[in-house]
Amino acid sequence: NAGVTQTPKFQVLKTGQSMTLQCAQDMNHNSMYWYRQDPGMGLRLIYYSASEGTTDKGEVPNGYNVSRLNKREFSLRLESAAPSQTSVYFCASTSGSGNTDTQYFGPGTRLTVL
Amino acid sequence: GEDVEQSLFLSVREGDSSVINCTYTDSSSTYLYWYKQEPGAGLQLLTYIFSNMDMKQDQRLTVLLNKKDKHLSLRIADTQTGDSAIYFCGGSTLGRLYFGRGTQLTVWP
């Protein structure tokens, strides 16, 4: 199993450009998450999807949209990138079965917005 | 909302024990977690404890949970340079994880 994969690993955008961050998991997990990590701020939840076909806002959803394309894939879109969105983005998934709720994380996408 | 507090930095000498502390506000979490993040990588689950337990030991790791004080700690025995990383404590409520800001552990040789 590859676990949770993310593409791209690095990206540089200009202000106003758009892009989509891709995430996929092969663990048949129900729930998927997008976080951003900024120095000294820890992880902040942007959006999550408790199950296929549903998405919900987290702490910091402004400026982002998500799509739960199918059970495996959960994408994060920046429609008009801003320098404040420079961050490291992590995707995660969990079985959502109510057991340990252990989250498995992808390796991250390092995004710089100029 | 959930609130998790951790000290930001901890430095220890190789071979000593490290203790990372965490306090939280949400008492409804079923599980409490410790995650480790190495430079340039995502978070990896280190260990977790069920909320009705007081202690869990896993090789060099000991997790202590004081539910009354909402205090969680991670003790790493015989700390090695490879343990240098950021450690996050967190809990889960309704399937959503919440994290502290992370403690940067630096191990000096």
C-alpha cells in the first residue's frame, strides 16, 4: 500500500493564479482531511470529508474549495492564490469507523505564493 | 472548540529522558495521540492512549494521562539524536483530530 499520496510535492504560484492539490489514499478509508501547517501555528484544518459525497469546512476554509471525487481522492483547489496561502499542505485520511480514528498523513505539498 | 497547549521547545542530551507535556480542554475525546514529524515529512502516529487508561508503555515510550487535570505527557527513555523532531499531541472528537502547535525536541550528542 502506498498509503496517502499527494501531488505535487512543491509548487510556486504567482498571486491570482489557481491550482489544485491532489490527494489519494489506498486504504479504503471513509474520511479525508486537508490541513495547512505554518511555523508556530501547528496544523489547522481547512476542509474535511467524512465520507464520499460529503464535505465540511474546518477552521480556515476561506480561499479554498474541495472535491471528494470518489472514495480514494480528495482535492484542494485554490481559485486565486494569495501570499497568505504560502504554507505546507497535508492531506490525511482515517477509517472513520469510530475505532482509533488514527489519521494517516501524506508527505505534504510545499506551496509558495509570490 | 478544542484547545491543546504544548510547550514549543525542549532540548535534552542524548541518553537522557525527554518528557513532553500537553494540556487539553475537550474531555470527550475517546483517544489521545502523539504524532511525530521529522523535517520535511508528514506526521506519523507515534502512539495513542484510550481515554479510560492512565498509562501506556511501548518500548522507550511512556504515555501518562491525567483525565482530571486534562494533562497528557510523553516520556521518551534513553533519547537518541534520531528522536529529534516535532511532537504533536492531539485528540479526536466525532472523527476529527485536533492538534497542539507541536514541541520541537532537540537532542544534543
